[in-house]
Amino acid sequence: MGFLHYFCRKDKIMKTSIHFSYKFVIGLILLVTMFCVSMVFGAASTSLQDVWQALFTPLKSDAINILRELRLPREVAAMLVGAALAVSGAIMQGITRNPLADPGLLGLTSGANAALAISLALIPGINYFGITIACFIGAAVGAVMVFGIGSMNKGGFSPLRIVLAGAAVSAFLYAIADGVGIYFNISKDVSMWTAGGLIGTSWSQLQMITPFILIGFIVALLLSRQLTILSLNEEVAVGLGQKTTQTKTILFIVVILLAGASVALVGNMAFVGLMVPHIVRAIVGTDYRLIIPMSVIAGAILMLLADTIGRTINIPYETPVAAIIAIMGLPFFLVIVRKGGRVFQ
Amino acid sequence: MVRLYTDDLSIGYGEQLIVKELSVQIPNQKITTIIGPNGCGKSTLLKAITRIIPFQSGAVILDGKSVDKENTKILAKKIAILPQTPESANGLTVGELVSYGRFPYQTGFGRLSKKDYEVIDWALQVTNTSSFKYLPVDSLSGGQRQRVWIAMALAQETEIIFLDEPTTYLDMAHQLEVLELLQRLNQEEQRTIVMVLHDLNQAARFADYIVALKDGQIVKAGPCEEVITKEVLRGVFHIDAEIGIDPRTKKPMCITYNLLKGEK
């Protein structure tokens, strides 16, 4: 963990009770623990020993096969999507200085969703790569629509107005997805994608999506210092010599990659990108060099937790993970609105 | 030799020009103050000179080079700008905020060097904010916060500093605190300081050079004695002013004033 060394020097300007690298390590330990928990518990009962054997030995048994082919890709997907949504939410909140920004609330998810439905309808037999690309385009279109409508009013865009625009655009885009599904008689296919959550995530899907998400993480981390300055004040950022237009464009592309890839993997999922960055800020402060890596960990943990609850709360039936997240997220949303963006201060 | 000047600078959005063909020279190592009524284009001019907003025609020249063609990071080592009342600092500590002043000197992931830490500490010291180093900026009073933002601009180590109404929302003592700090920086460090001020007497007292704007054009630019006059103030602010001499600073001051009656 060479890069953690860098943060040691931060103490000279920032007195914190617990050093960031400790927080990071604690986060990692929590993540591994949560991963083990989510691997062990499920409809088919398995033991910690099965998990160990599935991961680290070539042994074979029914339980091990279930773990390897069903649960492991699913939990890996949960971690990736949770982390991707959390980071994209953090970036959106930073760029827009809007504490309510979230890919699910601001039209990206619904845009990707609509694009997914349209591409399934118009290109029968479209492969997974095509679907992924469609999701990227849809996410971009959805975001542009929301920010376009949100900034039409001369007073600039306030956090709540953007969220209203997001709700309106999302309703519209979901209607398009539904309409396309019904008209082309592919509703079942569409909803399998969009409402399926993590069910049936396969290794081949993961292979397709993972590079996009990893690239997104790396670029986000490289630009995290720029993002912190941008999140303060745009004029200050220009004055400090930042190419703000260029920075914002790249970060916007990162958000599209992360949110679009998430939809391609699990369909609709709001509130992860909203909640995680706020929780993370309470732990590590407002420097995006720390927020981004911590959001990766916290997002992954949250999603593993939600998925495990979803799989176990009502065995043998699955409770949709999006619903679990929404149950946690909605009260959170209301608290942020009430406190004007400062949840933990 | 003047380092920074504008040449027939026009700034505006669409058809409407806010600043019209304005040519002004910023004297080196002096305090220049821009005054004028609301909406006369003071802030707009400040922002265009510091490349925060684009201009339509004309030029801003620094060291013989057009500012809009210069690398923005190099500019950030020459000119610092403190915009009007930066809102919250997002929970950053004073030390963190000031450290962002080192941004133009950093590359890659932004590790602060020994030199960076020295400059940060110096900036905190000069602005008398060292004792707040580990406190959140948002927990400070208005005057303290303004000093911290100035410290950030100082950490940029630029010879030219622009400030857009640095005394707004501060009480009298805090206003003086900020202005005296700027004066000290000018006198002891030879920094060129350009700021927008609302208070005429403060402008006269602290500035070496005053630019009086109205409707996006210069009415008068020159030393205080030439600008703070009955005629200029009548033209710029539409007021009938009584000008005297400040017994302590020997600078001109506006003792009392009335709104001019009749047509503008």
C-alpha cells in the first residue's frame, strides 16, 4: 500500500484523531468480513469451510459449485456495482456541489434503462457488449436531459430543482422503457435486465463490465485532487490554474462509465450513490483523495450487506436488492434535505 | 514598465456588453482599487482580467503575453484571485484550505513538498491565522474566514493578487483588519494588489491608484487625489459630495454627500 504513505504527511495540516491509513485498513477488514458473511449465508446453506475451498482449492462438490458459479460472481458484482455507484455519486456531488446528486436520482439510471429497452427492441440478439454501450449512451442522455431542464430557469440550478427535474425525466424515461417493452412484446426480457438486480450475474458479464469500472476508479482517483478544488468553488478552481471544463468533462465521462456499467450489470439502483459519499465524508473529511478510495470500500460493503439481506430475509424467495437499498436510502434522503446537505455535522 | 494592462477590452454576454472597449493599466507593486456603482462592471472586469470569464474582444496582456492564450497553470503562479465571498469551505480545515494555494506548483497526485509546507506556514503566519490551522474554516468568524482565504491566495506566491470586495459582510474592525493586511503585503512584500471596494473612503485611504467605472467605461483613473473629487463622484455615483482631507492619513475623503437632484 505504497500510496497510503502519502497520507501520512497530511497530518502537518490536518490534525485527525485516527490516521487515514488506519481507517482504510479497518474498512478493508470490514469489507472482507462482509464478503465472507455474504458468501456463507444464502438459500443453499454452505459453511465457511466450503467458501474457503471454493476460493482457494480446486476441490469440487455441490456446495462449492454453487459458491463458485452462482454466489461468487454475484457477490463480486455486488461489490463492483456498490463501489461504482458510490464513486459516481461522490463525483456528481463534487462537480455539482449538490448534496442530493446520485446517478439513480438524476436520470442516469433511467436513461441507461430506456436505452437498454430500446436496444433490446431494435437489435434482436444484441450481445452484452452492445447492451453495455447502449447503457453508457442512455446514461449520458438522461444526465444531459436532467441538467438541461434543471438549468433552464435563470436562477441557476438549486439542488432540489435538479432532483425534481431528475424525478420528472426518470418517470418519462421509465415510461419509454415500459412502452417499448410492451409495444415490441419484450417486457419480460426488459424487466429481467432492469429489475433483476444481482440475480443471475455470470462470470462472462463480469468480464465485460469490470474493465470499465476499474478504469473509472483509476481516473477518478487520478483526478480526485482536482475534484476537491472544483467542489469548493469553480472560480477558485480557475484561479488556481485548473482547466475546469476539461476536468469536468473527463469526470462526467467517468460518471457515465460507472453508472452505465452498473445498470448493465444490475439494472435500477438508486440511493447508493447518495448515501455512501455522505457516510464516507463523516469518516474521512472532504478531501476527494480520501473520499474516492473510501467510497469504493463503503459502497462495496453496503451492497454486499443489502444483497445478503435480500437473499436471506425471506428464504427461499429473494427480496429485490433495490428495494432493500431504497428502504435504507429514502430516510437518508429526507435527512439530507432537512439538514441542507450536512448529515453528520 | 507596466506588467498588466487591458487594451480595448469588451466583455459581455451575447449582444449586451457590460464592459466596453476598456483600456486600463495596473501599476506594478501598488494597490489599485476599482470603484463604481452597482452593475457598472467592476466584478466583470476583475473576472475577465483573471480569465475566470471570457471576454468578447480586445486583450488582457500580462508580461507581454495575452492572458487568454497563456497556460492557466503558469498564470496561477503569477496572479491569484479571491472571488466574492467564497461560500462554505465544505468542512475543510484552515490548513487544508490554505494548502490548495499550492495547487499550481503540484503535479500528479499532489504530494506537498517541504517548500509547500513552509509557504503554507508562512501564509498562515502573515495573515495571523496560524492558531486556527487545525480548525474547520466554517467555524471561524467572517473576518477570520476572509483572512484564511487571503492566506490561500498568498500561498499561491503570486506577485499580483486580485480581490473582489474583500470586506463585504465584515464589521468595521474586521474590514480594517483585512485592508491593513493587504497594505502590509503591498509595502513589505511589494505585491501588486487590485481590488473592488464599495467604501470610497477606504478606497482612498488604502489605494495608490483608483479606477472609477460607470456603465462599463472608465470615468477617471489615477491617484486618489485625482479621482476622489467632487466632479468625478458626481459623474460616477450621481452624488454631490463634500471632499476633505483625512487628518490622519492626509488622503482625500468624502465627508458628506447628497443624492444629486434632477435628471441623471
